Amino acid sequence: MHDDLPAVVERFYKQHRKELYSFALAITRDPEAAEDAVQTAIVGVLARRHLPRTLLPYMMRAVRNAAIDWRRACAKHVGPPVEVESGSTASRDTWRWLEQCLSQLPDDVREVIVLKEVIGMTFREIGMICKRPLPTVASRYRRGIESLRALMVEEPS
């Protein structure tokens, strides 16, 4: 095991905790499950002997897997949309409305939109996280943006 591994992971977590949590929350729609998914990913990387070369995509994929495992194991209906953490100055009502629109997208499309627009990842990184080819990621993004445009034409409720 690398001697500095815990310190490196701790610095990484402090720098990216909002992104990790927001992504998990977008999948689980449950704050506690999102926290658990992030914790599972952190524990998993700490159990490794060496860190992956690209830690952010690796951790996002680990968070995604943990969040999807939770959804599969959870027999209950996924709850209503919950607030994704953001540094934006947009009003709370605007964020709720956007979250309602995002919740209407298919899970795989919503993942791509959150990773690209909320977290700021590239299509290549998203492809690594979701284990999908670049054209598939780009197509999901385009489809998601088109769907959001259509949904946003409607007034917020």
C-alpha cells in the first residue's frame, strides 16, 4: 500500500466532495444513499494498493456503481427530486424547477447531463465513468438537452 494513499484520498475528497455527492444524489435521489455511495467509493479506493492514474473518473465510476447498486437493492420507489449542490446564485425556485425537469429524463440521460453541466466533465471522461462509447455519450447529452429545452418551455409549477 502506498504510504501517502490516505492523505492523497483525503485531499481529493475535500476538493471533489460536492461533485461526488451531487452525482450520487442525481442517481439515488436520496441524501443518505448518496452519502453512502460516496463513502463506499472512498473505502474502495483506500483498499487499493495503488491509485488509478485518473482518480476523478475512477471515483465517479465507483460512486455511480455504488449508487446504482443501492437503487437495485432498494425495492421502494425512488423519491422526488432533491437539491443537487451547486455554487450557482440561481434562486431556490429555479433550482427546484430545473430538478423537476431533470427528474423527467431517463436515468442514463440525466447522468450525462449532470456530469457534463453540473460537474463539468468532458464527454471522454463521462464515457469512462459510464463505460459507454463517445458517440453514445454525445447522443445522450444531445437528447437530454433537447428534452430539457422542451420541458423548460413550460412554466414552472
